[in-house]
Amino acid sequence: MRRLLPVPSAPAEPDVDLVEAYAYPPGRTWLRANMVAGLDGAAQAPDGLSAGLSSPADKRIFGVLRGLADVVVVGAATVRKEGYRPPKPKPAYAAARAAAGQPPAPVIAVVSRSLAIDFTAPLFTEAVTPTIVITCEEAAPHGLAAARENGDLLVAGRDRVDLASALDTLAARGLTRQLTEGGPHVLAQIAACGRLDELCLTVSPLLTAGPADRILAGPALPDGLSMRPVSVLEEDGSLFTRYVRA
């Protein structure tokens, strides 16, 4: 286990060591999840938000993972609870993203069956690249119209969202460096459809008890999903683990 690597000396510099540690595999589509949990498995602090489990080091890794990604897939409930805003271009990653043919910042892709989304929120009105809305054919017509008008509508599935199909469509658009930040229900669906390649899990040194979800909330995976560890970093009691599909 290693201590977390040094902070860059200037905000405009990339977190070089972490960028190298978390680089995406070249030449293929790869979906990684970034999640945080307490010592007793809770995916949220007692206030129902993940922020209470985070730390400055966790936020550093969060920034690096977004700096490397093409698209961030996230559930609408998490967008509402966590107050998502559009990612902004970061000078530290500008040159590398341009060289890789990436847009200045990753695009957010919101997964929603109900389309109960605030399309007047900054996530839609201030996005550098239009926010993608992933839903299904039988979503409410007025919601489909609003998503089409205010974002980039991606329809996958008839009566419920087909996440495997949606992820394939994102990859076909060139968004192959895929990142999901959950929440637990979306992550469970991604794992169930066999698309989870990597899990970046922060283990916070905090016990919370209570009714919080685990990092996956959904039906049991019949055969489970075997993962193998790649690395463990540590800072101030938090562990930053990486697992890939075995």
C-alpha cells in the first residue's frame, strides 16, 4: 500500500502521477466506476449524501478521473441529491485532452426512466457540451420533448432504459473512456449487464450504520462479479482502491 502521491505544485499542472496510475487502457471501450463507501459499507453519510464520506484526497482522485473521461454516466436521483453541475474545462488537462481528440471537458449523461429532471438547472443551461439524457421509448412524451429541446436525447430500450445499448451508443459516438459515479441503482444495472470493467472505490474511515444503500443497490447478481485488485493508495485513513474485472 502506498501513500497518495504529492499534490501538483500549481493548479494548472496535471496530477501527473495519478494521471499515469489511472490512465485508460488504449484502443478499447472501458467503463470505470468511481464510488465511496464507509467502513460498514454505507454509500452515503447520515445526511443521505456521499460528500460526508469524501476527503480532499478523494476529491483529487475524483478530479483526475473526470479529467481523463469522455463521458460521466450518472443516475437522475444522484444528479438531484448531489446538485450536479456541468464539468468545466480544466487547464491542467487541456493539452492532453486535445491531443487525444477529447472535448475540453467530459459530457454528463443522465439516466432517467421518468424524466423527472429540472431542465432549467445549470447542468443543462451552462454545459459546454450538451448534457446527454438517456431514457427509453415509453418515457413521458412531455419529458422526451423537454430532453430533446434542452439536451442531447439518447433513447435506449422500449419500456425501461437498456443501459447496455446506451453504453454501446455512447461508444459509437467516440465516447469510449466511460466513467460512472452511480448512484447505487445505476451501478447495479451496469454490473448486471456485464459492462463494469473497473471499480475505483474509496473506503472512508467512518462508521455510520442506518439505512444507507451499499454501492450497488439492485437484484442480486446470480453468479456475482469477480474483481481483482490493481492498486491501493492511502491518505489520512482513507483507502483508494482499484479493482478490474477478473
